[in-house]
Amino acid sequence: MKLFLENGYEKTTTANIAQAAGMAPSSFFAAFENKEALLYTLTESMFESQFDNTAKLIGENMDPLLVYAVETSLQMYITELSEPLRELYVMAYSLVTTSEYIYQNTAKKTETLFAEYMPGAEKKDFYEMDIASAGVMRGFMAKHCDLYFTIDQKLRRFLGCSLTLYHVPQEKQEAIIRAVLEMDLKPHAERIIADTVARAERGFEEIMAN
């Protein structure tokens, strides 16, 4: 994780990782089949902590749709503030094993969140819908903000697309989007990035100590 944050996913090789950990390349492959398998483990860690971070930010008793909207918006902010993390997220949404984990994991949450707006939908429907939603997420993450496509505009467009996909009524969508845009999410995204870096450094130190 430390090397991915410093150099990006593509430029970090398994040889780099083995060398930094003080081990032979063969030892890396005894633990992970390849670099994608390592990213899978990191993806699990990142996605498992996302809803916890959001719950701490806005409270566990808030509207579940707002929790979803804030959680996904934080991902957008994180990828806008850190190029290495942008690459990690985009790769996670692109590679076969990691994207499948995201589909499976997120579909369980979206079924709970959006079931009332999609009566009669089955588990497989939410899985298939998440394939579409993840594609939208990846596209918006990969696109850099600029003078004409600000972060607020990105969040408004993404949330509009995503909530429409799950048949959330327009009036409800507008209320959720307005609530998200009224929040100052940037410092929270910066804290998550700092925590990610700190965890990576602690993990690296523990490896070297062993």
C-alpha cells in the first residue's frame, strides 16, 4: 500500500514490493498469486471501512440514502485529492477480481437501500444494477475536475445518475443531492487519505520489524 501510494499501481512491481519488504520475489508469490491479488486484499480493506467512516461523519440514524450518497461522494473527493488513490480506485473498478468483489459487496447494500424503490426486484437484479452503477462510478472517478467540471458538478451528476438508476423519485433525489452539497466533505476526505497513509506506514514498519 505504501508503494502504491507513492508510485501508483501500474509503476509498482512485485519485485519492488518484495524488495521493500526485505524478502525474495518468490516469497511474495507464496503469499499472493500476483499484484492483482494484492490489490484485491487492499480493496477489501478500503471498501469495508467506507460505510464506517460515513456513519461516524453523519451518524448511524441518518437517512440510509444520505449515507449512500455521502459514502460515494467521499470516494469522489478522495480520488480528486490523491492521484495514486485515484489510480487504485479506478483499477479496483476495472480488474476482473476486484470489480467482482465490488459488485457482490455493494449489491448487498444497495438491495437494502433501494428495495422500497424497486418492488419485486430480486438479488440478481441488484447485482446487475450494481454493474451499471460501478461503471458510472469508475467513469466519474477517472475524469479529472477542472474549471468547467467542478467537484460539486461531478457530485451532482454522479448522484443524479446513480439515484435515477435505482428509481429514486426526483424530489427525493434533489433533497439528497442538496444535503450532500451543503456538507464540507473535503476535510473528511483528507482525513481518510491521511489515515490510509498512516496505516500503510505502520504496516510497512511492522513488516520490517519482523
